[in-house]
Amino acid sequence: MRTGLRITAYTAAVAAAFTAAYGVGTSVDSVSTPAAHSEKSGHGESGHEDSGAGTRTTTSTPAGLQTASDGYALDLRTRRTEAGKRTGLRFTITEESSGAPLKSYAKEHGKELHLIVASRDLTTYRHLHPVRAADGTWSVPATLPKAGDHRVFADFRPAGAEKKVTLGTDLAVTGAYAPADLPPARATAKAGDGYEVRLTGTPAPGKPRELALRVLRDGKPVTDLQPYLGAYGHLVALRAGDLAYLHVHPNGEPGDGSTEPGPAVSFTTTAPSAGTYRLFLDFRHEGKVRTAAFTVHTAHTH
């Protein structure tokens, strides 16, 4: 399969500034994600690049670094939780002009809003789909395994808006805290129950190149990946240090006559800057969604 996917910064200025190339190691990596879960809903759009910036963006700030932007604000009602304890996360998206909760959304990839929670050390990752009440309040249960600072990202598109908005805020997870180093760059990531994903490809600065993520189980290629939110794979990239957010989806879609259900999910990659990034690939097989995580490095070329 050679479906394309471009990892873009959420503003044109940042994307245009890219002058880096990925560096990937050769060992095995894993990520702290919840147990694989069933995903019965979510046939949405695919084949579109996620710009992530609202129509009123006037700065070059990457997505997810601001609590308020593009005329909207993220109000996280649950400011802290306890490590290992199942907690209901509650929040609203408010319109800055009126202070009223936003109640009208356009669906993106089968959902009105995608919620990402990641630890500051990028070793814990959750991709959640909260439920919205009539008053505009969103809620979703989550269990975060490790204490420390976390970042919450709300990724959505208001009804009638041309582009998406991504807002971010901090969440404190209490408990015994032991800082963790970012996992080293590796070309293979485990996803539990015998699944592993192999990363190949090296993008060139300013020249989109193919990046392939190949899914295997017990060493054998998986050729019957199932649609998850309208696609065979979803990718979130977070920049280490400030957790600048990128959310991307593959072009093509299941059933289009050309997109194959594995084992490879292909992307065309760029990055907003030099630095270290953590890539999280979500895929679905046998009714369960799994996550594979990779650390990649970018460096200026001369």
C-alpha cells in the first residue's frame, strides 16, 4: 500500500521552516498505553491533511501550545487526578467572544472531538473520545499509570469552520514521581500480544519521502487491518520539550479500491523543526485498537 500522509505543522510558517531529517535506531520500543480496547464506532473522513489551525490564526505557534486560540478556549474542569486511579476527565470548549460553551461541532474522522493525553516525558499516551452533554460539557474516563505533569490536547473543528483547532492545557497526576528519560530512537515498537510495528524510511529536508509502518504479529505480516475512525492508521506526533502537537491521517480509505488493509501503512513526512519527536501510531486488528510508539530525531542539514 502506498497511501500518502503528510505530517504538517499547524501553521504554514512553521511547516515552511522545516530543515531537518529523521534519525531512527534499530532496537525495540514500547509505550505506556491502556489495554487494547474495542472500537465499534468511527467511520469518518480520511484523505485530508489536518491543518489544525482555525481560520483566525495570526501567529506561527504550533498547535497545542496554547490554552486559548482561534477564538476558542479549553477549560479543563479536572485539573488533577491520581496515578493508577480511574478518573472522569471533564472539560468544555468555550467561545472567547461570549464565554459560552461551544455546542456545535463538525465531525472529523467520525468524532466531534479527539482528546489526547500525554505525559511530559512522552512515555504515557492516551487517544480518547469523550462524550458531550447537552450543556456543552465533555467527559471521558481515563486511568493514567504514572505520576507527573501531563498535557491534554483537544482536537476539533467548530461547525462551519474551514479548519481545525487544537488547544492544550496541563493536567497534574499525583503520586510517587520518578522522572523517566525519553525512550531511545528505535526502528521497531511493540504493541502487546505479539504485535510489533517496524518503521522504515528517511525523509529528506524539504523533500517529502515515504515513511512506512509495517504491522506484524508473531513475526508474520498483518494483512487484515480493520478500519479505525475511517482509516487503517492514525498518527500523532509530539515534539519533545514543548509537546507541540501534530495529528495526521492517511490519504485513501478502506473500501476505496486501492488502499490495502496492511501490513504496511505509508506516510509522506515532514516536521516543523529540528529536534526530537515521539510518534504514536494507532491501528485496529481483531476488534482492538493498539498503539506503537517511536522516538525519532531531526537535525539541521548543512
